[in-house]
Amino acid sequence: MHQVQQAAIEPHACITYWDEDDRLVVRTSTQVPFHVRRIIAPLLGLPLRRIQVIKPRIGGGFGGKQEVLLRTSAHI
């Protein structure tokens, strides 16, 4: 049997905003929203209760969306 690597059709991406209760809302294509919250809380210096992660339906990920990818870009 040949080796196969899964590849998601949708990109690794997220949208963030502050809600009316001053919580950071993160909408991201992940399989594990609790890991996302646990990882980004210390990076931003926020307690877990101030971060809400929303995970849309992403279909069959087979493990391809379990990690948190941190990439930065500067657009001027």
C-alpha cells in the first residue's frame, strides 16, 4: 500500500474579534478548540475565561487540523 498524506481543502486560518463582554473570540478551522484556547492564552497574557474559540464544521480532518500554526505577517 502506498503512503498517503491527508490534505485539507480549506486553509489553516482564523478570524478574531472582541465581543461585547470583552472576550477574545477566535473562529478557526481546528479539530481541538480547547488546545487552541490553552495555547494562545499565555501568548496573549489572557486568562482562559476571556477567550472563546468557535470551531466551524470542518469535515473529516483525520488529524490534519490538530496543531496550532502560528504565522505572522505584516501588511503596511
